[in-house]
Amino acid sequence: MAFSMTKSEREAYLAGIHVGILSVAEESQGPFAVPVWYAYEPGGEVRVVTVRTTKKAKLIERAGRFSLLAQTEAPPYRYASVEGPVVAMEPADLERDLRPLCHRYLGREQGDGYFDMLASMQGERVLIKMRPERWLTADYSKAPG
């Protein structure tokens, strides 16, 4: 039996709320991997907001692509891993790009508080968009029994 997700299953799963693990190539080392909040809508691009001067942003800009893994932490295990090219790396609009991420992961009230704290911090925020090219998925709830 195949445990792979269909196209609609994988896109719906990735659109769910998961902390993603972003991985990007790092010269002369293994991939650099960090947890991130992300946004995705089926058929669209993976969107991440970060500070332009972070190691993550610099490596993504240099590599021009990255991978993102979203997984469940309890049985039945499921995951979707997606990799693709960066199609945009542009100044983030905090209200359009960052506040919705805070609401997505923390709810409106806590999200607004966290957003206010982030918005007061130094550093230019960038919105990074990645077009999914390759997917690897598994849904172990498809196991018989």
C-alpha cells in the first residue's frame, strides 16, 4: 500500500498549521535547518518572513532555493516535504505578511501581542516566496488496520 499523499491531500496538509523545518544548502557543511512559521495556500507559494541579515536569509539568497518540512508529532504520522526555487525575496509589509503569521500560530490576541514585540525590534524584514517543485509525502493513517 502506498502512503504517499495525493496532490490535493499534500497541499491541504501543507496549508495546515505546522511549525516548518526550513533547510538550505550551506557551503562546506551539511544543510542549515531551522524551525519557521510559514504560510501556504494550495496551488500557491510557500511564504516565510525573516530579518534580512539572518544566516537563514543570507543562505537562501545565495542558494536561490530551500526545502521545507511539515510533520505531525503524534501517530498516525504524516509529513510533507517540499523543495523549490525562491521566486521573490522582497521587503515584507508587516501588516500584510507578518501579522497574519502571528495570528495563524498564536491566535488573534496573543498574535497581536507577539506582532507588536516583533515590530518593535530592529532589522529589515523580508518576505521570501518559494515555488514548490518537488514533493515528498507520507500519511501513515493510510496503513491497513
